[in-house]
Amino acid sequence: MKESLFSWIDNSLPLAVELETGLTKIPAVSPDSGGDGELDKCLFLEGWLKAHGITQLERYDAPDDRAKGGVRPNLIAAISGSEDENRGRLWIMSHLDVVPPGEKKLWHSDPWIVLQADDPPRLIGRGTEDNQQGLVSSVLAALAFASQGLKPARTIKLLFAADEEVGSAFGIDWLVKNHGSLFQKNDMVLVPDGGDINGELIEVAEKNILWIQFTTRGKQAHGSMPDLGANAFLAASDLAVRLHHELSEKFGERDPLFEPDYSTFQPTKKEANVPNINTIPGEDVFCMDMRVLPRYSAKSVLAEVDRIKAEVEAKYRVTVEYTLAQLMESKPTAAGAPVVQKLSAAIAEVYPVKPKPYGAGGGTMAAYLRNAGIDCAVWTKTNKTLHQPNEYALLENILGDAKVIALMGL
């Protein structure tokens, strides 16, 4: 059966290009990032799958009035297996949404039109790697079974989720909270959305994530009379620097499982305050992205944030409020879990590498399943062009990853 599956995948390159091209044409950007959501992309994929023989499809739409159609769609496709489903299913979970292109001038081509390039053979466009490489690979693996009338050992479930790029509130998080019966404790879950250029790293743990927006309020004044005001920008700047340095020192242990092997506390987004140079700003807004080793709780980090915030408020005569744009704590998957062992064997058979577990700084859909007690592995062979201008997916990676997924179904 393996030879038949591999032969079919080797001949599926035109399908891979067709599907990547069709998906990329439809910008599935979150309303949080100025887009309409994933509905059009989901409808295209649903129709494409039906046209190619995958007809076991279910939609789970999370309501969101900001999005087109008022929903954020989550699509599930199934290939029935030959064994009792009480043994558990094999889930391959990719996401439909993509990030915006960023600065268009940095792109060498239209980000929403796939450009096929050589040396190495690749498909260029927004979303081609993140996460359409994993999505297309999972579809090709499923089609390798379905188109030949072959049954996998376990039923294969493909999840195409919404909202992964901005926190999964309308995607896997919503599914776990509202349709938790979809998932079983003995399911094996692969999330093809992280890895390395050689394909040897299997992510089994993630750092805790805190995304925080800080709003500092002082008193506006003329730039020549700062004593009559309270400079919100100055206070916010000190707050950002103190949070970066003091939290890094307080939570400074290292863990070689992760890369980088330490917790990170980075000021990121900064909103505009006053429009002119000679005004002391009375309000300032900035954000921080915190990725914290799992040994430290979010509660302990926020306690330190509160301490530093209070000291800055007293020093600059301002008030500081903050909101959590995201807070995610994640349990690890054991390196010896069945999904990790099955995936390791499949990778070693397809690629000339020795797989090994590692921990990631970025959050994935796996965290929500792990917290529900379901083992997950995150893996793909990636060139790490995600979120960059001129993002691309290597054609050999799409087909190779499809073979790994197909082997997991045997």
C-alpha cells in the first residue's frame, strides 16, 4: 500500500499547484487585521474537495458579526478507516486564515497570485507556506487513499480551522469549548504548522503566551512647559523598558528544549499619540509580546507586571491600564507519546534525518488540544518564510510532507 500511496503523491504535483493557486487568490484575513474572514476560502476549498472525491464534509461555523456572512467557518473532511474508531482517529489540523501581505513594495509579485518559480521549484504568495503547505499536504495524503479506494488504519480527519493567526477564539478554541465531543482522548493529532528547514524538529511543547496592550494616561501640555503636564509617552517608554529588562531577569531560567531557550518580553506594536512635535502627549498605547517558559505561570508574570506598573504610575503621575489580547498556557506532549513516535518513524522514512523533540516560542492550535488532554505533535519541513514578503512553499516539501502524513495513516 505504501508504494501505491507514494506513487500517487509523486504524480500529484499539478493538483498541489492548482489547490495552492486557488487558495491564495482568496485573502482569508481576520477582521482583527482588517479582513473579511475565511468564508470565501472555505467555500472554495469545500467545493474543490467535493469535486475531487472527498465528500465526507462537515462545517462548524463560529458566529462573528464582523466577518463576511457573520461566521468564521471551520471545515472537517474525513476518510473512513478500516479499524474501530474507538482506537482513535488521526487528525491533521491546518488553518484557513493568513496574515496580511505587509509592505507591498517588498513583494516581487502580487501576493495574492501564485507565482511558480524555479531554483528551487517553489510557489510564491501570501499563505503558500503558512499554512497552505500543511493544508495541501494533508489533502494530497487523504486523496492518495480516497482516489485509489484504499482505507487508512485509522479514520483520517482533516480540520481546516479559522482564526489561528490572531488567537483561535473562533477556531480550535471555539471548537474545543463548543464541540468538544469531536475529539477523543486517544486521538492522534498532527498540526503541520511549525518545524525547521531539515524537517527533523517535532514540537512537543510551547511557551506560555501573553499579549498585553498598555494604555498610559497622563496630562497633555505644551512641549515647552512639561511641568504642567504628565508625559504619557515618557512613562510608557520607561514602563516598556522596565518590563523588558526586569521580567527577563526575574524569569531568567533557561531550558534547552526551546529555541530560544529563555523567556522573551518584547515591546512590539506602538500606536500614534499626538500629531505634532510640540505637544506633551496625555495618552499613549503600546503592546508587548511575552513568550514565557512553561515552568513559570502567567499569574506570576502578571504579578510582576502589576508591581512595575504601580511604580511607574507613582513616578510619572500617570495611570496605566492593560488588557490581555491573548493569554495561553499550554501543557506539553510527552516525547514518548504514540503520535510523536508514529510521526518520528514516518519522517525518518521519507527524509534523511533523525527526528527529535523541541519546544517552540510560537503558539499553535496544538495548545488547545493539549490542555484538553489530547496529545499533539507540531511538525512540517519548512523554509520559514511565513509572514515574510515573498513567502513561498517548496514543491518538494509539499509532496514530501504528504508522504509523511500518508504513512501516519497506515
